[in-house]
Amino acid sequence: MKDDEKRAPQGLIDSQDRIAQDLACVKCRQNLLSRQLNDDCPACGHPILDSVFGDYLIRQTTASVMRLADAVRVVVYGAAVLGGLIGLAVISAITQGQDFARALDAAFNLLLAGGLIFPLVAIVGVILLRPPRPAAYYKAHYLNPRRLRRWALVLVPLVALAATGTYYNSTVMADLGKVLWVVIPSAVFLRCVERLMCDLPNFKLARLAFGVFVGVLLFGVACFAVMLLRMASRADPDYQGALVAVTLITLVGALALGIVGFNLLLRVGWALTEAAR
Ligand SMILES: [Zn+2]
């Protein structure tokens, strides 16, 4: 490594060797602002020096940060088109339905149908946001026996559980599968964005990304609740009121989540473009 690459960015450290800007600890992401350069992280004990001279985006080349900004833009366009289509379909379903409960039901179906395509956008985002590494890295990292064995230890019981569940109640398991497919890629993508914003560093956007991540998880729970209430109300009409209420909350929540999430993506894109300058 060249000497000038090891130098901390301008303004990061003041004349008394204190951190003068927001800076995440590389290990635990604690903000190290105003800490002494030679101290250890107050939260995890990792040397602060390591966080200062680590691989931060602010020290990377303009081209690699621009690449990340472009990746976020791809997701923004995908989300805008898909979100717009879902939104229009849901609104038309609500306005055209004669019976409010049935209109809500149709709107939820459309939201879920659109939601099933959304993970593709999120997966593209996750792939694009990954730092480019040689194929040998992936081979060593993902195909090593110890890692595969650990995965098997987690996956085998999960698959067994899913198979048992499918045997006893395949409808519930199919619904659960749908919810997991809608939620997991988006959740992973948001964790990637959060990490990226910690690396920038931009703690405000990192916190917002975490907030949207929690929102996505709650949305998944709400969707599953609607599906369970649908089944319950078919057997017992007393559940109809609860079904209408939870469906309405889920639709409003999805709208709010869409707006906040889209806002997050736009701001992340801007922050990266700004950092690349
Ligand atoms: Zn730490």
C-alpha cells in the first residue's frame, strides 16, 4: 500500500488527535466522534486507529463510489416503476369495489401480487451493492466445508419443520412462504444499505435504513396476519371485522413504508453521488 493511501482523510482528525467527524467503529459501528485516536472503541474495545485507517468509502476511488450510486439508482428506477404500478392497481381496486370489505380484499391481493415481484428488484440491488471480488474469494468463502456444514445444521431442521408444516397445513405454509419471499430479499437489501451508509459514513441514513428494515419485518407480520384472519373468517364470520381492520392497517402501512423506503433510496443515491465528487 502506498503511503498516501494510509493517510486519514482531511478534517477527520483534529490537531489534538481527536476524531472530528462522524466515524463508525469498523467492528461494532459505534460512532467514534470526539474520541482519541489512540484509544479503543468504548463499546467493543476495538482500536480506533483501525477504524480511522480502514477501507472507508470516503477513501475509495470516485469510480467505485459512483458504481454504488449507479447501483442504488437502478433499484430506485425499478422500485418507482413497480411501486407506481402496484399503487395504481390498489387504488383502482379500492375505488371500483362496491363493497368496502371486498374492495379491501382485492386491494390486498394486488399488493401481494406486486409484492411477489419486488424481491427481484431487491436481489438485483443486493448483487450490485456487493463489493466486486474475484471468483476465488466466493469459492473460498462460500464453498468451504466448515461453512457448508454450518449451513446444513441450520437448513436441515428448517426444511424438516417446513415439510412437517406443509403436511399438516399446506395453505398456511404456502402463505408463510409467500410472506418470507416478499420480506427476506428486501430485508437483506436494507441491511446492505445500512452497512453501506455506516461505511460512508452517514449515520442518519444508516438509522433510517434500519427503521425501514424494521418496517418491512412488521409488514411481513401484518400480511401473514391478514392471511390467517382470512382463513379464520371463512370458518367463522365473527372474524370479518378484525380482517377488515387488519387489512386496512396493512394497506396504509404498505403505502407509508413505500414512501419512506423510496425516500431512503433517493437520499442514499444522493449521498453516494455527493461522496463520489
Ligand atoms: Zn466498536
